[in-house]
Amino acid sequence: MNLSLPDESAAIGFVASLAVTLAILAGVVVTGRAAKRKVHIPLVIGAVASLGVTIYFAEKLGELYDLESAGVIYPIHLALAKTTTVGYLLPLVTGVLTVRDATRIVWHRRCAYFILVMTVLTAATGTTMVLMAERLG
Ligand code: HEM
């Protein structure tokens, strides 16, 4: 998709969707730990959808900056962002395996916390990158 957005919309959309994603992920963790599967699984779907919206706004925001001018944080953030996006498959697959066989919870828990840490690192490096980059135009 390549719709043009007013500059403020990209920034507001990004901050708002990131906040919503983190809030839903907190709900995912709470409901997972409380074994509330009927709420946990719909929240996971919501988190993945919200993450997609956040990535859309992040790309729109990135178009307003010369991201390479941010320096070494740029390739670091890109590598983290790609790894984290693909890494979401880990809790998704292990979650489905846990539904079938409860003993898989050990791996689901490891994958879940790994991807949560990666999400926070991706958000932190992305924010640092934008703050360090030169604005275009
Ligand atoms: C981003 C994706 C996900 C995250 C971050 C996540 C996180 C968690 C966490 C933190 C727990 C608690 C583990 C513990 O006992 O300490 C949990 C439990 C669980 N999750 Fe997930 N999860 C995700 C996706 C899924 C998916 C896609 C499914 C199934 C389709 C699923 C099914 C389950 C089940 C069955 C449990 C065990 C609940 C019980 O003890 O009865 N999860 N999850």
C-alpha cells in the first residue's frame, strides 16, 4: 500500500498503534499466565493485527526521514525488526502445539518471552533511529 498521509498522521498513528500493541501484548501475557485461553487466543490475533498497523505507520514515518543518516543504529534496527517479525511465528506455532499437548508450554513460554524482549528492543532501537535521523524536506 502506498497512500500518502499528512506528516503528523504518520507520527500520531505510529505512537498510538504502538501503545495499543504493547497494551494488547500485556493482556496476552496476563491471560496466558492465568490460563484464560478463550481470551488469550483472541488477544493474540488482536496483537498481531495491531502490530501490522504499527509496521504500516512506522514505514510511513520512516519515509519522512533520511534513516541512513542515523548511523549504525539503522542496520541494527532493520535486522532486529526483520528477526522479530519472522520470530512471531515461534509463539504462534508453539501456542498451537500447546493447545494440542500441554507439556509444550515450556517452549511456548520461552518463545513468548523471547519475542516480547525482541519487540521491546525493536521499538527502542526504532525510536532511537528516528530521533537520530535527519528529517527530509
Ligand atoms: C505473540 C504470541 C503469544 C504470546 C506472547 C503468548 C504468551 C503466553 C504466555 C506468557 C503464556 C503463559 C506461560 C506460562 O505458563 O508462564 C501463554 C500460555 C498459553 N498460550 Fe500463549 N502466547 C502467544 C500466542 C499463542 C497462540 C497463537 C496460542 C494458540 C493458538 C497460544 C496458546 C497458549 C496456551 C494454550 C497457553 C497455556 C494456557 C494454560 O496454561 O492453560 N498462545 N502464552
